Amino acid sequence: MNYLSQRWRIDRRHALRAMGTCISLPMLECMIPLRAADKSTASPRRSAFIYLANGVHSLNYQILSEGKDYEFSKSLKPLEKHRDVITPISGLHHPGAIGHHHNCINVFLTGGKLGPSDRNTISVDQKMAEVTAEHTRYSSMEIALTQGSLAWTADGVQLPASRRCSEIFSSMFEEPKSGIEAQRKALRRKASVLDDNLAEVRQLEKKMGAEDKGRLDQYLTSVREAEIRTRRADTWLDTPLPEISDADRKRTNRDIPKTQAGEYFRTVYDLMVLAFQTDVTRVATFSLGGEGDAFSIPEIGITESRHQLSHHGGDPGYMEKLTNYDTFAIEQFSYFLTRLAETKDLNGQPLLGSTMALFGSGMCYGHSHGNANLPLVLAGGSDLGLNHGSHLDFNRSATGFDGYALDPEGALTSKHYQICGRPVNTDAHMSNLLLLMAQRMGVETDSFGDSNTAITL
Amino acid sequence: MKGFHSGIMSRYHFAILAIIMVATGASAKETLEGFLETHCVSCHGPEKEKGDLRIDLLSRNFRMSEDSHFWAEVIEKVNSGEMPPEDELQPTQEEMANFVAELDAKLKEGKAARMAARPAVAHYRLSRKEYQNTVYDLLGVRYDPTKPGQLNEDTLWHGFERIGSELSLSPSHIDRYYRAAEIVLDRAFPPESSEARKIRKTASELRYAGGEKQQEALERFGIERPLRQLLFPGRVQPALQPHWFGKTGPEHSGLYKFRIQASGIRPPGGQPAHLSIGKKTGEENVDGIIEFDITALEDHPEIYEFEVFLEMPINLDFAVVATDGVDRRGGAAFRNAIASRNGYLFTHSSETLLLNPNAPQMFDDKGNGIFSTVILDWIEWEGPLVSEEEKARRRGVFPPDDANLEEVAEHLQRFAERAWRRPVNREELDKYLASYRADREAGEKTADAYRAAVLRVLTSRHFIYLVEGDPVEGDAVVRERLTDRELASRLSYFLWSSMPDDELFATARKGALSDDGLRKEIDRMLTDERINRFIDDFSRQWLQLHKVGMFPPDKKLYPTYDDWLETSMRNEPVEFFREILTKNLPIDQFLESDWTVVNARLCDFYGLPEPKTGDFQRVSLQPENKRGGLLTMGAVLGLTSDGTRHRPVHRGVWLSEVILNKTPPPPPANVDPIEPVPPEGDKVTVRKRLELHATDANCASCHANIDPLGFAWDNYDAIGQWREREHIPKGKGEDPVVDASGVMPGGRPFQNTNEFKQLLLEDREKVARAFIEHLCTYALRRALSFDDEEELNAIQAEAEKSDYRVKDIIRAVAVSDLIKKR
């Protein structure tokens, strides 16, 4: 095996220390890691996906006016200051999720099917990671505060999620104590062990014929991919880990009890910003909590679980709390956007321009599991050619649509809830949005999931 | 969806229809094909081909999955009323329901057949629990795969953790198996020695930093009693900090002995003090790994002793769990005052007022505790403890340092045979030995190079999967039966959740694993200590206990619910199962019993007389206790609720799946949204609301089969408390009276829970059959199908001979013909 050594490069940390200067110093070319030096890295592209379980209280969430001069709804108000860099989207759905209740989280980023004989398909973040992985130390990060992650492999296997901030921090930024040589030895040993494990399977193939080897396909691709990652990790060994300032370290490298939900959400967002800023990864998914077990938020007086609030049964108290919860979650998302806007990447550009952030839920109306008219906000990525500033409403353009059936008092009407349960515009697939994002990330494809066109923005 | 049962059902269905056919000339085919012909093919057939769909050409071979997604869509469209379109001939509701039921059954049958399909070589990945047990039995190493960053969670299939087709693999799994193998090896053969160490901390050291200054204060008051530490609900306090031992790293992980001298204060009418020790999860709570009630009185403290596995370094805290925590009155200031090192001194309840005149009081003027508290005198931790037996399992794994290649190969072969649970040919290890040689030539020491070889054995597919049908063991032909070695593994993973032991290996090697030899082994396994793993694992998976606490109960509606109650609830069905199995009681006891197995917390919760000790124990039940059998246990009633309300539909589905092994079809997509009913109106029960919604004939036909099974438990609320009236927080009028009556599918009526239980008991044959099917799914690690029916009948006939006693049922499964087949 031939390993590229990058030892001759100047360690950026040392250079800075020697020059005694501040971080805004332009990067000298020889400091850019080898793999990062090709042209696509000149302006990295990044994506983040944030999931809010159980839908929203749509009566207070739904934006009623379309186009440029739309008026923010009550729950979306916290995003008003980002008006120019966001696009709220109404009327999209995943055909495969309709009627599948809480399983909608499993296809949120895949556009897959949930039928009895279906296997999930690759999630868009992993599709993106296929093109970004070679540029970064880690191909993607998966965070879920409760239950499973949003990320799925091409084999339809759900990737495991991290949930503790200290764990996320150390997995991204902490150097194993053993030192580079010991790590290299360990990685090479691992690669060689995996190699032998693979050889063993091939032996079986020889004996049995490939079609008869049972569940080994998955095993084979998994071991092979693990081996590639091991070798990739080896090539990264000589690139020093990004230096994290004491302030950042202190803020993010700690565990926050779930009773402080806001602090928890913000810290995870900080970790994502830090990961993008230092370019350790370019793809991140973040589930604020699973469909069955999203946090309560005692700091704003919500002691009920989110699932419980979403089945409000028409109780005004519950509906108010659900609205407050939605607003609170959107406020934290707004914080994320602010942090992305004020943080510069390694090229000195604001992160927000090169980062697409999608916030949303696989459900709209939780009380009866309405999986249409998904609440979605796409933000950032202006440098990737996204034109924001309007409310993009796929319901309005559909024939037969005559308004959201909200009267001024916000009374409950089954007509409104039908919009949230049955797609008004059956062609408006959420996969079309995921396709747009994939394309802007540099994935060369003209379809994703069950897309029928790419959304233009 | 549990395909198997519906498969069986539809076969019965066919049988019945076939009989009718003779009488009336109707054919089974007509229901499905007739419907398609009348309502579908005219548009989706050779003439029109609407939506590019030719229903006449869709595959009727439901065992192959090629067209099943089209069929699923057909169900959806018909179910939702979308098809046939309005301007076409409309089927009756009944025709529609029959069509959907039949097509659904066929799809499930097909899916089950696919899930049950066995390739020439089948690989069943070990579940986390099995991996954990296997490395323990192999090397005497304790390893916790559930710790964050360790092995991924297993995918559940109806609660079962070990269904082969569900246990998939991603690159991250491979990484984690690799890391796990490294940890296991480090622990078995630590690079640096980690002798057991012991530390002791007194209350003075724990609470008062040695307590010299505080001692002076005591002397001023002339108090002779020593300082003690007060643990109270509402604030955790340190129980273990790794630096107490000195330098502590992962190599110190292992079994620790914990001892504590303590006593408890129990407020009049309140709960005994419950101490929970574990990782802190918040200001008030820990994730308990040691849990117990402290019943010793203040003047007669007792020493309590536990053994627990710790992954070092770890911080543990004490939490006193009680419904009434010390924040209901004075909030944080109150807790801070009592937790303050200098502000609050404790020696004895009679002396607190004297010592802490200005502090918040924990005792009333008669000296009674206001809260449940624990008084701690001292604690001890000792570990890691390694038993002789554990050491014995590691002995001889490594070759001596001066071993030649042949000796190394012999050692590796011997280890691989145990780890892979089968004979291993030397050539299978060629690659490993080549890597060993390469490492040695590169200058590695024998031990280090050999360690890498052992690592290869532990990350091999032969270790992390149960492999059945491997040509290594026989000819390269597809085998229908297991070899004796494979059978030994299947049996040991069935009954012990782990690898076979030496004796079982030996029996298999001798080829004596049939007839009397098999029976003898099964009897030995059923009485071995390790059967407890089966009891824990099977009962948890069968009863879907992972759902307990999934939707945490609302604190305001259910103030008596706390962590300890939840843990106790989760354990009750397991302990109940243990009693049934150990005593070999008949299956009826699952449905109705005049006893249960509970601890003090549950006695308090169920209103049973308080037991002498806090632990789980068998107690008898009276009719007025309103309990008996699995179905009235807090765990079952809670896991079928959503934290706020009981959910009759969930309860019906649970009963149907778990007790009868029948999975109702899923609800159709596109049902009209349930319009919320604002709660200002008259108070109505959940049942009434459901009935309002179930007016849609499409919904009603299915719900008529599910809901009554749930309504029968309406007298129990969302955490399982008995009630006569359903508490409705808002609305007009009195809380409505509960109606737990109903009609079984098939027409037998019942008035209440007891009558319902009697009806289930009348169906004990079916319940036994369902239990056998669950056991077989668990043992065979796959969904069952049509093809298994005869063998299942044979098992049932065998089990019936002993009146369906539970241990005998398990034995019948273990010695059955089915279990010897792939």
C-alpha cells in the first residue's frame, strides 16, 4: 500500500504561532490539505437538515400570502430577520409517507416507500456525502436527541446517531491520546483485519456461487466501505485536527441535561457551525427528537411531550403550547442561521452563503397524523445559486385549491386539516426539493427518491 | 406485520370457503379475482391500461416480491375509497372489506414466506445482548454494548430483537464490531495489570470534606453521634468518582462490589426510601444501575451489598426516588440549603433542629420525616473483581512467547473453534496466519501479532453471525437440516442467549444431540442458571416491554408515577414469567392468576399489603385487588397508553399481536382527518369519542375486531390504576362511568374485564398456539410461514399432553423437529 505523506506541509497552527498573528490571515496554499486543494473545494458546499417531530400547529404556522411580500405567520416570526435568505415552502409531501403516521421520519430525507415489502432508500444527506466525503475528515455527522437518525444508507440501513454534545465534540475534534504513529499503526492493522474478513467472504462466494451467499451482500459492502474509511482516515492523519478556541470548546464540549432543551438545541447548532467552519464535514443531519419521544421544554412551561401536545384533541391550552413549542424550535433554528451568517469558513466567506439548511417535519397536522402540506423552510446557500425571499406555495398553484380555510379566529375546520392530510397538489413531491439541494451540492443526478422534477429557486 | 398468522388464517379461510364451495358453487378465487374482474380490470387491463397499470398482468405469486408494491397500492386505493372511481360501479362495503382483508392476508403471507426464506447459507447476526453474553462466556469479559458509541441498537420486529432479516449491517456496524473486539481483548488480556482496588468513604469524607470543622461544632453542642449524610429526593449526590481509586482508565472496567451502611426515613403514610445509583441524568435523577429500598430504621442501619458491572472511568450518583421530592415546598433554595456542606449538619433526626435551627426542616415536630430520605454512614467500592472461572476461560488462548508457528496455529485453531462454535479447518486460518507471519517479520512480538490474529477471529462473519448451512461443515449442497454443531448453537442462543458451553459442544461433537441425548441436554439447559437469560430476553421481547415508558406519563395527571415505579413495572412481567417457568405452571396463568410477583413499590401502587422486604416476591391477590395475569399489570396497561390517556385501540392491537399472534391490517392512508372535539362540551370517555370516529364503514369493519379487545381494560387508566370513572380534565358535568363491556369478534359478549379474561381462557388452545409461534419465531430467528404448520401442530400436540405447562411447552419446542430444520 502506498500512503501519501503530507508531512512536508506547514502545520497551520505552527505557522500562526510563529507569526503571532490573528486567525483572519489568508491561508497559504501549502497549508491547504492535499485533498482539499482541488477546485471544487475552492468554495465548499454544505448542507444541514433539521427535523422537528409531530408536525406543527398549522393554524398558527401556515403562511397565507404567497410570493415576495408574504406575511410571516405567528410561529415563523422568529425567522423574519432572515427574510432575505430563507424560503418557506408549503404544499410539498412525500407520497410514500401519506398515511404512515409517525414512520414519516424514516423517509423524510429519502423519499422512500414504507409499504410492507419496501426497503428504505438512501437519504439525500448520504447522497451528498458521496461527493463531499473525499474532501473532509468525516463524511457526515448524524445527530438525534432521541430515537433514530435521519440518515439511511443505500442498503436502507439507518445510520446510528450521536446525542451527547461531548460525544459529538470528541468524535469530531479530539485527537486520540495515542499519537499519530500509534494511530497509523492501529489504522493499518484495522485495514488489514478487514481485508482478511473480506477475503473470507470471497472464499465462500467461490464455493457457493455469488447468488447463494445469503445476507452477505450487505456485509460485503459494509466491510468494504469501512475499509475505505479506514484508509481515508489514515491519509488524514498527517493533517492536524482543526484547532478549537477555548471559548468554543467550553461552550460545546459538555453535556446538557434535556431539561434545558433550548441550551441543548443551541449547543448542537454550535457544534454543527464548528464542524462546517473547520471543514471536518460538510453534511449534517439533526433530529430535535424522534416522533415518539421529542423533549418537553420546561423552560417555557411545557412539561408535556411534544407527541402529547400534537394530539391536542382541540384543547386550546394544548394548541397554545404546541404553537409556543413550534415558535421556540424555530427561534433556535433562527439562532443557527445567525451563527452561520456571522461565522466565516476557512476561505473567509460567511458560512451561510455556502450552507443550505432545511428545517421541517414529515408531518403537518399531528392530531390525525396528516403527512401532507409539510412545514418546510429552506435557508442559506445563496452562493450556490438559491434565490430566497419568497413564500413558495405549491398548494396555491394547484387546481381546485381555494384557500387554507382559516378564518380570522383560527377556528378549527376539517377543510383545513384535509389540506394537511391529503396532498392538494399531487405532483408536488418533497423529493423535488431534495433533488434541488442534491444538485446544488454537486451531486450529478436528475432524479432523487420519487422526484418528478427539480424545484427551481 | 406478522405475516405468518394471517397466512394460517387465510388457509383456514380457504378451507372453510372450500367447504362452502361444495355447497354453493362459489369459489375462493372469486372473492379476490372476482372483485378485480368486476371493478378493476376494465380500466387497468388490456383495454385501457390507465395509469400504466395492468392489474390482470400483476404477478399472483405473492411469495416473490416483484409486484407487491403495486398490490399494496391497490389496497390503499380501494381502502381510501379512491378506487373504483365514483362514476364506476361501486362495490358494497362488505365486498370491499372482504377484498382488502384477503389481499392483505396474501401480501402478508408472501412477506412472511420471503422473510422465512432460507438461502443456502443463512447468516443471523447476533443481537447486542447475545454479543454481550457470548464474549462473557467465551473470555469471561464483561462488555456493555449499550453504552453510547458501542454497538448499534437492534432493529425490532414486533418487539423481537433477533430476527435475522431485520438485523442489517452498515459500515458503522463494522467499525463498532471492530472497536468492540478491541475492547474485549484489552479487557481479557490487559496490557497493564489492573488489580482489584478497594476504597471506603465515610459520610464525613463524602459530605463534609473530612468533617473536622463540623466535628468541632458537634462538640460545642455536646453531640456524640457521628456525622452522617442525608440523601434526599430532589438532588443527586456523588456515589462514585473514579479518582477516588487513583488513576483509573478503561482497563479498570469490570465487576465491582458495592457496600453501603445506611438506614431510611419514611414519612408516615409515605413510601419507604428508595435509593437509586447510576449516571446522573439531571439535577434530580440518575439512570439507575443499582436500585433498592432502604427499610432499615434510623437507629438500626444495615449493610447492603451489590455487585455491578462498571465501565471505567465512570461517575455515579445517588438519587433518592420518591413521588414527593424536596422541591414541592421550597424549591431550589430549600435543596441548596440542605445540600450545603457547612450550612446543614446531620447526625440524627432528633438533633437536626438543634444543629440547624435556621435551615429548612426535614422532620416535623414529632420527629417524623417529611420526605423519604436515606441516612448514609459509609460506602465501599471494590473491583474490578475477576473470578477464577472467568480467568479459566482466558487461559491457554495465547501461545507462549517462544511458540513456533505450528503451536501458534494450534492455539488459533482451538480458539476459533470455540469462538465460531464449530470445527475449523486449518486452511480457513491460512490468511490469518499469513498476516501473523507478516507482523512477526515486521518485528512484532508474538503476543502482539497473535492478538491481531485473535482480533480477526472476533471480527469474522463466523463470530458476529450465526451461520447455518455453511459448506465448510458439509458438502456444498443446500441442506435442509442443521448439523449437530449448528443445532447446539441454535439451542444455546434460544435458551441461554449465548454460545454453547463445553458440555453441549461435546455432546454435539459426539453426534449425540438427538432423542434421549437431546432431551437430556435440554433438561440440563432448562435448569441451568443461564436459563434466566431466556426468561429476561424472551419475556421482554414477547411482551414488547421496550415500549414501557416510551410515552412518559404526564406529571400533572399522574403525580404518583416515578422512575422507580416504571422500573418496577417493567420488571413485574419478567419476574412473573420467571415464576411461571420455574414452577412449570399452565399457560392459563398468563391470562388469570390469583398471585403476582411484585416489590414494595408495586404493592404500594396496587394497594396490596406491604411486604416484609422490598424485593420482588410472590404475593397472593384477592378479587378486590382487581389484578391477576399479565393483562392487568401496570407495564402492559402503561405501554398500551400514550402517557395521557389509555388507548383502547393500542390495547386491542397489543392483545391481538401478543396473546393471539394476529396482527390487524394497518389503517388505510387518506382517512379523513380526525377533527378535534374542543373539550368545552360534555365530558365523554375515550371510548365514546372513538365510537364517534368509527362511523366510517371502512374503519368500522376492522375496528370491530380490534377495539373490543381494548375496551375490556377501560377500567385501568394510562398508568394502570383501577378506576370506576374516567377522569376527564376539562368539560362539563361529572366524570363519566367506565364501560368495559363488549363483544368478542365472533359474537361472545362480556360485561367487564373478568368476563373477558374468562372468554380468553375458553380460547386457551389459541393462546397456547400463539405462544408456541412466538417461541418458535424467537428460537428460529425468523418469521414463520405456511411450511412450518405441520411441525407447529406437532409441537402443540406434544404441549397439550402436559396441559400446556409453560416449561413443557418450551421443552416441546426445543426437542421438536422444527428446530432441527433450517
